[in-house]
Amino acid sequence: MADDSPASHRRDPIKSSVGNVAAQRRRQNAVTVGKERRESLVRAKRLCRVGATGDGDVPVEENDMITDEEVSLLDAQTSSAVGELKSAVAYQGKGAMQKRVNALRELRRLLSKSEFPPVEAALKAGAIPLLVQCLSFGSPDEQLLEAAWCLTNIAAGKPEETKALLPALPLLIAHLGEKSSLPVAEQCAWALGNVSGEGEELRNVLLSQGALPPLARMMLPNKGSTVRTAAWALSNLIKGPDPKAATELIKVDGVLDAILRHLRKADEELATEVAWVVVYLSALSNFATGVLVKSDVLQLLVERLATSNSLQLLIPVLRSLGNLVAGDSHTTSTVLVPGHEITDGVIKVLVKCLKSDHRVLKKEASWVLSNIAAGSIEHKQLIYSSEAVPLLLRLLSTAPFDIRREVAYVLGNLCVAPTAGEGKPNLIEEHLVSLVQRGCLSGFIDLVRSADIEAARLGLQFTELVLRGMPNGDGPKLVEQEDGIDAMERYQFHENEDLRNMANGLVDKYFGEDYGVDE
Amino acid sequence: MAMEITQFLLAAQSADAKVRTEAEASLRQFQEQNMPVFLHSLSLELSNDEKPVESRRLAGIVLKNSLDAKDAIRKEQLVQQWMAIDVSIKSQIKDFLLKTLGSSVPEARHTSSQVIAKIASIEIPRKQWPELIGSLLNNMTQQDRPAFLKQATLETLGYVCEEISHEDLVQDEVNAVLTAVVQGMNLADHGPEVRLAATKALYNALEFAQTNFENEMERNYIMKVVCDTAMSEEVEIRQAAFECLVAIASAYYEVLEPYMQTLFQLTSNAVKGDEETVALQAIEFWSSICDEEIELQEFESPESGDSGPPHSCFIEKALSSLVPLLLETLLKQEEDQDQDDTIWNISMAGGTCLGLVSRTVGDAIVPLVMPFVESNIVKPDWRCREAATYAFGSILEGPTVDKLSPLVQAGLEFLLNAMKDGNNHVKDTTAWTLSRIFELLHSPATGFSVISPENLKRVLVVLLESIKDAPNVAEKVCGAIYYLVQGYEDAGPSSSLLTPYLTDIISCLIAASDRTDGGDSKLRSSAYETLNEVVRCSNISETSSIIAQLLPVIMNKLGQTMEIQIVSSDDREKQGDLQASLCGVLQVIIQKLSSTDETKPIILQAADQIMLLFLKVFGCRSSTVHEEAMLAIGALAYATGSQFEKYMPEFYKYLEMGLQNFEEYQVCGITVGVVGDICRALDDKILPYCDGIMGLLLKDLASSELHRSVKPPIFSCFGDIALAIGEHFEKYVPYALPMMQGAAEICAKIETADDEMMDYGNQLRRSIFEAYSGILQGFKSVKPDVMLPYAQHLLKFIELVSRDSQRDESVTKAAVAVMGDLADALGSNIKLMLKECAFCDEFLGECLQSDDEQLKETAGWTQGMIRRVMVL
């Protein structure tokens, strides 16, 4: 409201003192810096993620299919964007930084634009040396981020395109260090993850250049997205087949703790990436497996399996569990001892997976169970009396082949006692009789017919158990009822000698001349 | 039903603090017990001529404050409260107020007119006080009413016009109001008091006159009356009339053509011979015309074919007479004007206007001004030399570089020599002119500068010598150095040119800041700010060691301020100012050195000591220091990252103090920003402090005392906190989200006519979106369901914003981003909701079409997120 003094117009004099304006500007600048940092933080959260998990779950839209004209247009735009970048890198005047960042951003945008990024055009135009230059030390974060982002997208290209990144690798690794800002380090990790995903050769280069320790250290804090990206990159980096990297990783100070912490506390997305690290550690390195099984990791994996419904997470967790069970006898002999709470927990989560709609989960769970079922008598009894058996039986008759095979291993293992030496395994008659009565034989006979040697062997082995072990000599009759003779006779001239001998031997032994005389 | 409150109103103004506090408490109690009766009693008090003036005045003020507040949220509450009062009580209150306009006591009339306007602002847009305008006009048309009633009525009309929009009245009412006001200006019918009130009322009513200004006859009539009034006998009335002309220049630029001849005569006479208050308004008229034309030129883009409002080229047409008129004013300096920055006199206003004219017409001004410069610059009278220099400095913005650079090249040496002129004013203006030259014609980064590598040394020698001159001159020299170094920012190799002089420049600036001969702290703060610019613009790879050496010097100085003997409040203020400047320097040094990996360790090594100093500064407790130390701490937190954790236990209480500082809202605002910086530095390590911080932030939001400008940053800060602590934000959701929803609803009601409010509305909307984004991103994949109940409201809000064509680009960006965050975080849970949002596609489409790359990118991302939800 107008006060008593008239609203006399008063403007700032042209001749003013610099102090006030400058202080104002400086304070404003300080506030703006905060705003910019907020923006770049949120932006990194939003945009970086798309690719990190985006390999499978972002559907390709029909209208994302692009035509040839669009491709050539995109190529042309990319070449000119690289040209822009070249002049921006050469330019030293006012706003040079901004100019570089703008040019980088444009290139990155083009490289992110379609399902088929114009990587080739970018390489041809000479993008790599420019991007390497933009990664030089002391460059502003935004520039580093954009340059690393471009490289990330290039690394996602075809194998020879990924190899073009070789000159950039040392700098990308260098920017992983603690001195880098998180978004920059994260973006570099991402690029390196893409590179190591390419193949063994590039993985070895990265390992020899020391990429592993800084990536490993990025896993230590609790920064969600950074850890996630680092874990993802690491899981690519230690893929082997040489187990050295996996062994090296688990030896890095704090890594085991970090893995356990993230598995315990992290959100599902992060836990997923960490679980993949565990998958490769446990799949490749006996040393790592040995370290892991002595930690709380099993307990944590079980908890995750119990509480999560995310397929992405359950798969690596389940596989890790299986690797640990299969890879080190310590697991079943000391940790998963029947009677321990954790053992019941494991069975419970495996049952949950068997019940799931996802084929992969069912298969992996069966595989884990088969490894447990290979354990002591007590293990077998535990599984036998659990909710798993009816599920397994149903799966054996209805599930796709690959699941059936895993299921057959479980059921087969349940029926034989651990053996000390060579020779035919001892039967557990109670299990065998019950399972056969509940109709599992036809499933095994089906496997006998399978073209898959391992499955067929499994089928034959189980048939042998039935033939030998069913009380009252009921075995041959049961096998015959399930068309088992026909199935075995197919092996008469089979090229695999082992199977051929096994099948012929069984037919001869149980269905020879004397067969049917009793009737 | 009214209660007796006179004694409380008087006691509330008592000199005795105890009496006063008690009375205030009683008044507050009355207010809380029964608001309607309380307001009724106040209006009765105000209207009662038998009550003391003091109690009536306070009654009016309390009444006014019960109807209006600066803060939008608080204001809305007051409006609701007023509307809830029983109609019969409101009607009695309004009658008392209208009656008071006829009181013989001027103060009561004046207060009453203000209160009436506040009620009008609530009720007229809602058509709840249709009889107000009629009864006011009635006061004007009745012949027998006393002059003071008419005067109060006109004042009320003016205030009412200021409060409401002309669309709230029917055209007949607008016409009647304008007629009453314009007739009130009539010389023949009214005495000076009424005419003055009428002229002031017209000033407020001008915006109502749009229709009338479109009608030539009415326009002619209004213009004639205003021009006549501008020649009144009474200086106050002339000034008010010229103020109307200034307002008309802005509001009705496009219809002024036929009157320009007259207006030039009128203003020209006033500039030449009228009292200063009137002459200043006459100059302001031309400055306002320049503002209009500059704005038209800025909007005039060659490629867009549509012709906006017409450019009448008034300045260009009047140029040959206007420039000499303004040049004359430059010779009317006051004897000691340079000592005071707040000075506003004829020559200041004239030079300022000349600068605007120069920006309006460009090259054309040069030949009109240069003869004046050349003939006066060598005259023995200092006024001539000063005016010539001032004129030259004023026209450096506007004309082309081609036109100016030969003149500046030729004159530079002269100006450098003039730094040794015998007269202080001349040196002052010369230094200022040099600063303008460096500001406008020195940009090595873009490849042009009037300073060559060869004459840089000469320039610096003169500047570093003159910085030892009188304080006012030294202060202007700081300005020159400020712009000189600024030119080398981002200037690549040329920035190395400055490096050899850097140590000398820094030591001269520090010497200047140490001077004690200045009357106030102006020189010191200019010297430090210039030092900041030197640091900020220096070439870090060459100067890091110099800056690293500066750090302990400044820290030492800051340490010494703790030992200043504080005897008076004056001493305390001086200490505070000095600490503010030094914290500012530290902020810039921290920022500079932490910007590269090579230099960051310097800051990290000193961080403990720096922080200790800041904590000591807080201990001295002065708000300006508080503010600067806060800002510097924000920079330090960024540099130290999660290491900042160790300072939190000590620092936290000052953070609390800052967040509670309602009175100095800038301090509060800056503290809110620092909370954001610390969130980013500490990430989830900030968790232990979050209960306290969130509690205070929520309290701040709820407060009606706190300036509204702090509220948007608080919402953004919610986002910062949520990003840092993720799922742990859950417990704040029941408190924070309703606040966000409430604020979103207020956004919908913000008046779009008021630029300032619209700006605020944009800030508020953007910040609410930022809060949602942070929270959604924080909960994503952990506890997104927490946000599910709020999704619908957010979508509605986004829709509302997307329908507003006036929205700011930054708001659009935030809105489209939050839409993606919503889809990203909640996934298939909001599939149905999104399906029902027809606006989404349209809005995304609009954003994808934008020229702004960042917006396009965000919109593309959001589109991807939404598609993903739809196919899940």
C-alpha cells in the first residue's frame, strides 16, 4: 500500500559503486552453484539409470525403428557434431568451457538417440582423440561427465567399435578415483563396464591397467547409484574365464564387508548388481567362494530370496546361492546343516522359487536343490520331507525340458545314499518307492528318450535304480509299463558307447530271456 | 457487543516494555477469543472522534493487518477469516469505516481509507461490496460535503484502485471513478488539498483507464487535465502530476504521439527551471520512454514477422533537443555528491537518462555528445571537466564498438592522465568512466579489447597508483580493476597477460581494504569484492600458488577480527561488516581452489582451521556475518564432501539459528541453501540431523512472519534431503506432503496480473516439483508405495501447470521431469492414473518440440518412463 510519501520513482544511478553489485552477484552465483549441483545430481539419477538397467527392460517401440534416410541423416549430424567438438576443443576464448560442454552434449544426444547409435560415424569423424582430450585432468565436471557419457555409448557399440576406446581407458580409469565427483566417476565406471562386457581381451587390458581396485573402492560407500554402476561394471570385469580377477576383487580391503552391507540394506536394484558380483565371484574363484561361504552371505541371500519378488534380483541371488552350495563343500557340511535355522530357510525360499511363474527361477532353484540333495542322508531326508517334493514331481511331468533335467537330478539324488568309493550307489529304498509310487518314473523314462546325453544318462541311471531297487522285483514291470524297454532299445546302436553299454546292459539284465517267465 | 479496548491500544504503545508486552498479549487474547467482535471493536474505536488519536491509529493498523499480509499463505488465511465473519458484523464494520472518512481527525481518515481498500480487495472481486463505489462517489457529488471528506474519499478511491483489478468493476463504475478523480483535479472547483488527493488518486487509477485511453476524446481530456495540473501553482501538485505522466509514459506509450510536442515542452521547462523534485520527475519521464523503447527493441526480432506494439521512435525524434537538455543537467553537480552513493540529483538523473538514451538510439548519440565532451574536458572549471567525462562515460553502452573504439583509443591516455586531475570529482568520474570502458569495450575472450598487451602495464600502473587516492576515487578505481580482470575470465591464453601483475594487484587491494580514512565501509567492501573477482577470474594453473598464499592472509585477518574491542553497537557492526567481507573472500578462494584436483588439497588441509574460524564468526553473532559465513560454509562443504561430517556437531546449532531467523529472511534463505549443499556433501550421513532440520523447515513454512521468498527454497530443500536420505524420508512424508499440496493449491490462486507475484508463483511451482522429484527419486525402488496416495494430487497439479501458458521455462522443465520421476518411481501402480491423463501427451508433445535441448532431453526421458509403465 502506498505510504504517506508519494510513490516517487527512483531508479539506480548509472554511476554506482561496484561493491554492492559485485557482492550481490557473488552471492547469487553461490546460490546458483547450489542449484546447478542439485540439477546435475537429479539428472544423473534420472538419465544414467536408463542404460544401466535398460538393456532388457525398456521396450523397443515400433516407431523407434528408423529408416535408412534417418540413419544417414543421423550419421551426418554426428559427423558435424564431432566437427563442432573439434573446434570447441581448439577454441580458447570466453565461454570456451560452455562451448565444449555444449558440443559434447550434442554429440552425446545424437549417440543416445536411437537403438542404433551412429557410433561408426562418430569414430570415422575422429571423436575418440577429442573425447580423450576432454577427459584431461582438471576439466570441469560437466565436461568430464558428457565426455564419459559419449564414450559409454560408443562402448555399447559393436566389438571393433568398443575397441576404439583403448586410448581412452587410462583416463576413464583415472577418473574413477576418490578425487572425482561422483557423477563423473559413475559415468566412467559405466563406460568401463561396457568395455569389459565386450570380451576377455579388453577385460585383460583393463585389469592390467588397474581398473579393478578403484572400481572396487567405489563399491564401499552407501551411494546407491554409484555402487550400483560400479558393481555392474565389476561383474563384467571379473567374468573371466581367468579366475584371477575375481580372486583379486575379494581380496580388496572392505569389499566383502561392502557386499554384505549392500545385500543387507540396499534397495533391490543395487542388491541385484551386487548379487551379480557374487555370482561371478562364486562361479570363478574357489578362493572367493571359500571366503564368501565363511561370511554371512548365505544368510543374506536367503533373506533376499524370502523377501523379494523382483525377478531381476532373485535370479542372481539364487544363482549365487547355488554356486556357493555347489562350489564349496563347506557350505553343505558346516553351514546348511539340517537342523540349523538357515537350512530350513533355504529350503523354504527354494520352494518359493519352485512355485514361481518364472522358468528361470524354477530351473535355478532345482539346480540348487540338486546340489543340496547330493549331500548327506540328513540333507536328503530334509528335502524329501519338505514341500519341495510334490512340486518337483509336478515339474518333472509338466515343465520344459531344461527344468525337468534339473528336477530329475534332485529326485535322483534323493534316492541314492552318499557313497564312499566306486561302484553302484546305495539305494534309499523308502525314497525311491515313494517317489515311484507318486509317478516319477515316466518322467525319467522321458529323459531316457532325450537327445541330451546328460539327461539320457540321468534317465538311465534312475531306471537302473528302479529296476534294481524296487521291492518284490516290481522294477522291470514298472519300467515296461512306462514303455521303458522301447526307450532303452533305442540305444542299441547309439554312438555314445557309454550310454549304449548302459542301456543294453539293463535290457539284457532285466529283460533278457527269463523276463516274463513268471507270468 | 463491542468491547472497551482503548486502554489496551494505548498501553500497547507505552514506552514501558512491560506494559507494552502485557497489552499486546491482551489484544492477542481478544483476537483469539472472538475475532469478529475484536474487529468490530477496532472499527468502532477508529470511527469514534472522542477517542484519542493514538488508540484510533493503532486500531486502524491492527485492523489493516488483520486483513492483509505480505506472505501469500498468511494472506489467504486472513481473507478466509474475514469472509467467515457474519455479514451483519462486517456490514457494521464497513459503515464505521466509511463514516470515519468524514472525521475531522486527518489521521483517522487516512487510516480508514487504507482499511477500506483492504476490505475492497477482498470483497469487490467477489461482488460482496457492490455499494462501496456508489457511496464513495456520493461523497464527491454532494455539493455540501466538506473538502476534507472529499480529500479522504479521493485518497480511498486511489487506494481501492491500487488494490483491485479494473476487471472487478463494470465499465460504468470505472468511468464514474475516473470522472470523479479527474474532476477533483479541477482548479476552478477545488482547493489544493482536494486537487492533490485527486492527482495522487489518478496515479493509482491510471491502470483502470485503459478503455478510456482507447477513446480519443476521453484520452484528450485526461491528458489535458494532467498537463494543466503539471503547471499548477503548488509544487507538490506539479510533482504528483509529473508522476502521473511518468506512469502514463509506461502504460500508454503507444498512444502518446499526439501529445509529445506538449510533453516535450512541459518536461523541458521543468528540467530547466522547476524545483528539483519536479525536474527529477520530468527527467524520469524520458527515462521511462527509453525503457519502453529499449524493451520494444529487445522484443523486436527480425525473423518473427508479427508486428508487436508500434515503436514510435520518440527518443530518436526528440534526440537533437533532448540530448542538449540532458547535457545541461550534467553541469548541475552538487559540491560533495561523490561521497554518497545514494545521491540522486539532477545531474545524476540526467546522466542516467543520457545512458538510457544512448542505449535506445546507439550510434546517433555520439556526434551529439562528443562536441560537448571535447569542449568541456579541458576547461578550467572542474564542473565542465567532470560533466564532459560523465557524458562520455554515459554513452559507452549502446553505440557500436566500431563507433566507440576509435574514440576510446584516442581518449584512453587522456583519461589515464586525468587520474591526476586536481579535482576529486573529476578523478572520481574518470575512474568510473575507465571502469565502464573495461566493462563494455574490453573482452579479450571474444577477441576484442581496447587494452592491448602493450598498454596493459600503463593502465595497471595508473590504477594501482590511483587506488591510493581519496577514498571515493579509490573505490571507483576498484570498480575499474574489477571489470578489467573480469575481461580475462575464460580468456584462454590472454588471461596469462594479467598473471605477472597479480601479486601487485592483490597487495594493493588488500592495502586499500585496510585503509581507515574512508568515512564508511564502502571502499573496503569494494576492494574485497574486487579481490574476489581477481581470484575468480585468474588463470588457476598459473596462479594457484598466489591464491594459496592469499588464503592464510585472509584467514589471519578473519582471526584478527575476533580481537576487535567491542564497546558500542557501532563497533559490533564494523566487526560484522569486516567479517562479512572476509568470509566472502574465503568463499571465493574455497570455490576457486576446490575446482581442480591439483589445488583442492590446499583447501582440504586448511579445512579444519577455516571451519574453526567460521564457527568463531558465528560466535560473534551479527546477521550479515552469519549470512556470508553460511555461504562460505556451503562452498567448504562442497570441497570437503563427506568429510564435512566431523564439523556437523559444532555447526549444527548455527544451522538451527539460521533456519530460525525469521526477521532476516535472507539469512534464513541462505541457510536453507546451505542445508542443500550439506545434503549433497554428506549424503545419508546427514540423517542424524534431519529430524531437527525438517522440524525447523516445516515451522518456517508454516510461519506467516517469514518472508515468502524463502519458501520456494525450502521446498527444493525437501528434495535435497530426500535425495540424500532416501527411504528415511518416509517419516516426514505425513508432514511435508500436505505442505506441498497446500502450496500447490496456492499456486493456482496466484494473481497473474502482478509480475512480481507471477515470478514468485513460478519459483514456488518449480520448487514444489523439485521437492516431489527428490522424494520420488529417493523412494524409488525402496519404498515407492509411500508416494502412491499423493500421485493423483501431483498429477492434477502438473496438469494445472501444463495448462498455464504463462508458465516459465524452468517450471515446464521441472513439471515434465517430475512426471517422469512419478512414472519411474511408481511404475505400474499409476498406470491407470496415467491412462486417464489426457494432458500428458499434449504436454510432452509441446516439450519435445521445444528448442531447449535440456527440456527436450528430459521430455524424451519422461516419455520413455511413461511408455515403460504403460507396457508393464
